[in-house]
Amino acid sequence: MSLAAEPISPLLRTASRSVQRAVSELRRGDLVMLQGGDGRALLLRAAEMADAPALALVRQAAAQGGGGEPALVVTDKRAIAAGLLAQAVEPAQADPMGAGTVVIAPAPGPSGQGLTPDLVRLLADPTRPGHATLDITPTVRPFPSAEGEALLLVKLARLLPAIVVAEVPAARAAEVAARNDLLTVRGADVQAYQAAGESTLRQVVEASVPLLDAEDTRLIAFRAPDGGVEHLAILIGNPDPTRPVLARLHSECFTGDLLGSLRCDCGAQLRGAIREIAAQGSGVVLYLAQEGRNIGLMNKLRAYRLQDAGVDTVDANLMVGFEADERTYLPAATMLKALGFHAVRLMTNNPDKLSQLARWGVKVVDRVPHIFPANGHNIAYLRTKAEKAGHLL
């Protein structure tokens, strides 16, 4: 297996760099200027870091360019949970980011100050006490929109999927950005970033790592040329690439894989897959950096807080503002093909994995059930996966 890879193009490198820097700025609590694919310009600030000084900075920067008052953007899923929308928004066209976005107009505060930190927290964070009972009429902007690109950016940052925005005239966006030393990112680059990285994963390093249940094991690390997310292939034995390989796609789970959490079946599935592949002689586990069905560990813990209050695993993700499952299996398909495997016997209970691998050019010749007994703590979790997520349990 060669570690050689095609060099990343200068245009892709520049676009990836700007998105990664914008993600970093948002995580630091800084402002970012977005040039939307719809021709509009938005100042952005992550909602979970929008305290009073932060909102004041958004207003100040927007005013310099003759822009508007800050508004809060959340997904339609979060808007429903917050009582702002009756039902999900049906997208007018194919929408890789979810089923539309919702722009929340600022409600007047006690002194007419518009959007306040308390209102942002109430509408954005489901783990905060309270429920929206304000007289707010949300403006819905279906994909594609600058607001949708802003939400995708904050999702990439693994923050709450809610963002404070203030529109500025597009003609003055560069002036406002320069005056406030703000990074500018293009919405088109944000849209292209994730798929570009997932489809260009390359092998970085390979090492022998004997495992407790599979001593003949090699770990092969993959990373996108832009230096983004890293995924691992756990290669057991010496599988023949001319035959369908026994494979398991496993999304990382810190709580289940490492800590042995009983809330899910992730740890049992990972260890069970390694044992079964070793018993069969060879195969591969694709260990994907997709914590919490790709919402990140912090947001998964927020969803756990909601589950503690009686919400199921699917609805909890929706209430935080995400899709029920944010994962794409393009990284797994890219890795399999890089390893020379174009057909698999897939260990899974999830029909979405079957259809996605086929979509990305990997033939699934057989589904191998991968079911483990409930442990007393995850009975409701497993039932929800079967009844709401369509898992074959």
C-alpha cells in the first residue's frame, strides 16, 4: 500500500485554509465575515459565546458598514424545540446541510436593546431552563442562503448549531472586515469544505499495533491534504482485495469505546467487531472521527442532558438543533478504496450505511448483522434506534 497522494490544488488549499481559520475564530469567540453564496454579507459570532460585550461588538461592527441589528440563526429543528416553528421546513431543492434554516428576528428587550444574551441562551441552548414564550415571528430562509452557510460553519466548529448574525451591505463588507481585522470566508468554500476533505483522504502512516483480541493488526491513519479531520483503518490480518472484505464502519464514541459507558452499545460493537474479524481471519474496521453521530462530544453531552430528562436519543439531537444523524460515510468509502477494497461484507444494523457506501462506489455484497444484548441501561436507546432510526435490530 503506497502512501503517495496527489498534491492538493492551490485553490482548494486556499479555500480550506479560510474555512479552517474561520472555524478557529468562531471557537475563540471572535467575529467572522461571511460572503454568502447568495451575494449577501453577514457578520458572524457563535451563539454559545454571545455575551453582552460580544453582542455589542457585533452591533458596533455592523453599524460601521450601515448594517442591521443582530439576529439569531438556528436550525428548523431547534426552532421547533424552542416553540418558534410548528414543523420542519421542506427544502425547495437538494440541501446537504439539513432541511432549511430559520432566522430569528431580535425581540425588543426591556430598553429596546434587541437581541440579548438571555434571549440567545434561551433560544439556542436546550439545556438552559425556560421555554420561548416571546412574540417572535421567525423569518425562514431555505437552502441555499448565507444563513445556511453560517450554520454549517458553526457545525464544523463543533459548537451549538446556532449563530448570531448581522447583515451588512455587500459593497461595504470588505471595508468592515478590514476596519475590525476580521477574517473573511466565502460561503461557497464552506459548502464545499467537508466533502472535499472526505473525498481526498490520504494515507499518512501505518504501524503494527497488536490488539488484545487481534494480535495481527495494523493501524493506518488517514488525513485530508488540507490537514483536517483524521480517521483510522484498523486492518486485521491480510485481507484479499480481490474478494469482498469483512468490514465494520465505527463512529468514534469516547464514552462507550474508552470509558465503557452503558448508555449505548458502541463499545460492545467495536470490541465485538474486532473479535469477529479476527475469528474470521481478516478484515477491516474503519474508525471514523464522528463523535455523537457527528455532532461532537460537547454537543453529545448536551443531548445526554436531555435524555436524562426523558428525551430519546433521536429527539435529543433534534432538540439541540442537529439532524437525527449528521454522519456521512464518504470518508469510509474513500478509505476502503484507498486500501484496495471495492466490495465489502458489511457488519451493520444500519441501512443508511449500506445505501451510502453504494452511493460512494463501494459494493456491499452482504450485510452481516452486528447485534449485542441490552445491558439494562440502554434498552430505550436500542428501541429508539430500531423504531425511529430504522436499525435492523
